Amino acid sequence: MPYRLLADAVLLLHFGFILFVMFGALLVARRRRWLPLHLAAAGWGFLVEASGAVCPLTWAELSFRRLAGEAGYEGGFIDHYLLPLIYPAGLTRELQIGLGIGVLAMNALMYAWIWRRRPA
């Protein structure tokens, strides 16, 4: 039971991290102190997507699931949890790179907006 709870906690942490990578610039717009943390997280998120690597949080979740006696799953967090919600056909390498570029573009637009509205 504790391993299952740990796996679920890592799952929630992972989802929160992805949301932070995607929308953390909105926090930066309110509090500039989030800037270094968000840039590091967004860079890491892009690197994982662009390289096709599996995030360490996925490995942690899978390890806890196996210790809890569950089978785990193949692929990464996005493949297993998010992709079925967004793309029913499956994740291709090109689509994964496109998602990474999309997140970078979205953050670039948000940072451009933040930069333009900063006090002179």
C-alpha cells in the first residue's frame, strides 16, 4: 500500500511539473522570482521531449508501482497518461518533437508578453 501511494504521489508531482513547464511563465508574470526555476524546468522539459528520453519521474513512478506489485507500463508519462487523452492514434517521434517545440513557442510568447508589460 505505501508503494502505491508513493507511485500516485510521483504521478501527481509529474503532472504538476508538466503544468509548470507549460504555464509557469504565468507565475513569472506575477512574481519574477519564479523565472530561474521556470526556465530550468522548461529547458529540462524540452530536452526530454527533443531527445526522446524518459523522465526520471516516470522511472520513479514505475519503480514504486512494481514494488507495489503492479505491472507498470511501457513508454513515458506522456505516452501512458496524456497521449490517450489528446491523440488517440499514439505518439510518433515527430509528434513528440512537435510537442516540445510547441511548449517552447508557447513559453516564448508568454515571455514576450511579460517583457512588453514590464515597468520601464
